[in-house]
Amino acid sequence: MPYPNEHAARQRDPGLFERIAQIWPDEKEPNYPYNSQWIRALGGPLKTNPGGGTVVQAIRFEADKWTPDRAKSWLKEHDYKTTLEAASGQRSEDLESGEIRRCFRPAEELRVLTVEGQPTRIVGLAVPYNAQSEDLGGFRELVEPGAFGESLRGGRDLRADVEHDAEKLLARSSKGTLRFEEDARGLVAEITLPDTSLARDVVADIKAGNRDAMSVSFLRKGLVAEFARSAEGVIRRIKEAVLTGVTITAYPAYVQTAGTLDLRSLEAWRTDQAAAEADRKQAEEEAARQAEEEAAGRKRRLDVAAEEPYWPDSLV
């Protein structure tokens, strides 16, 4: 039976175990390498050898941090069985679709505006510029100022909904009920709400603090981004992206971790960086070798000159 929030990889039948408990993360060993990777292992002693060591029964991956494909790759790399049961309601194609969903932080400025005689509005900073995301599995992400400029000016019908559910539509830019503005801080979204029970529920949730974040979605197609190293690690800077909409969400963390396509881009960048570093080292070694040869040549010429007899001009 699938678990709602975890992908599970069974390694052995639970009936073979004397008892089963969580092996790691282990609070007693804070430096254990898997403690901070959103992975946990269950296990214990086998019935056939109750006094023996701990044996892994299953490995679980947090579904909002790991795609099924990434989890299988990790299992293979670490010599575990790769048979994986994905979290309930989650499919690989959902995470590898043409749309990327990001929630960059809780919308601290998410506000409900009410003016007598006018529709209720929700205003929030949907994308703070140059603000780093959480770790997406080897890199962090930030959006540069103006990254969504072309899509905002292109007349695309952008939509606002709840929890990225198209059935819970709140507003559309083509109807004038969804507006975006860019300022020095980032991309600000303004949603003019309809007079519906859904809209009233959303307002109540925001006021109660149940929903406190905005998440944006943008297309992979047309995405212009580049990786770079920083003091915090690897950063992917989004320079251009086609915005598709915004959602009101209860989840301040990323709605979606990096998918396989993102990680392939990261690995390609790392490969290029490694190749460039190898070329640099090779060039440095070649330059050093040539310098040594030149120095040795100069020394040989000086040694030969020193061995030649010296005849004063008066004796010639």
C-alpha cells in the first residue's frame, strides 16, 4: 500500500525481523551522511539471528524532496534494491511535466484588501528577486530581476488558483482580475476575488494564517538559466522564464523539488566545469614543463660557456 508522503523501497520482508525501528536519521550520530538528505531507513535484527547486527528492511524518501526516478538512482548508486513504491497520488510524469512550480518563501506581505463597495483583493510578493530557494537536491535557485518581463508583456492568459488546482480558479489576467507588477523587491501579484464560497474560504484561511504563501508556475520551454558556484554552494540563476500563473498555498517550502531535467542540467554543468578545470590544470602543467625546459636549456648553455677556455685578447 503506498504511503501518502514517502516513496518506499522494501529491501526485505518485514516478517523476517525480530523487531523494526528507524535506523537513520540518527540523532545520536548528527554527522551520519544521510541525516540531512530527507531519507530514512527502517530495520533491525533478523529472527534467524536476533543477536546479530542491524539489517535494513526498507528505505523511505520524502516525496516532496525526491522524485521516484531520483530515488531509484540513489538506491542503485548505494547498492540497494531499486524496486520502489511511489507515494500515493504521485506519478513521475507529474514531476517531470513541462511546468515548474516554485514557492520561494512564505508570503510575508500576503494581504487581504477590502474596500466597501468593491471586490475583495489579495496582494502578495509572489517572487522575491535574488532570494535563494531551499536546497533542491544539489543546488539552490534564485530569480533575477525582470526574468518574467517578456511573459508579462506578451498578453499570455495567466491564472490564479488554490494549491495549483485548476479546478479552484480564482482569477485570470485576460479578465482583468489578475495583475502582476514588478518593483525593486520582486514580482507582486494582485488577485481580485469573485463572490464565491471558494474565494471566501481562501480569505478566511489567509486571515487565520492557514494559507500564508504564494507559489508561481513557469514553463520549462523558454527557460534561460545558468549555474554558478557561490559561498553557499551551487546556484541556478533564472534569467528568463515564461510565467503561467500563481497560486495561494499552505506550503511555504518548495511545492516541487528539482526534477530529472533540472538535475541533468546540473550534471551537464558539473561535467563542463570539471572538463574546464582539467583543461586549466593541463595548460598550467604544460606551461610549467616548458618553463622548466627553458630554464634547463639556459643552464646548459651557461655550463658550456663556463667550460670553454678563456683567452685574453692580448694572447690572441
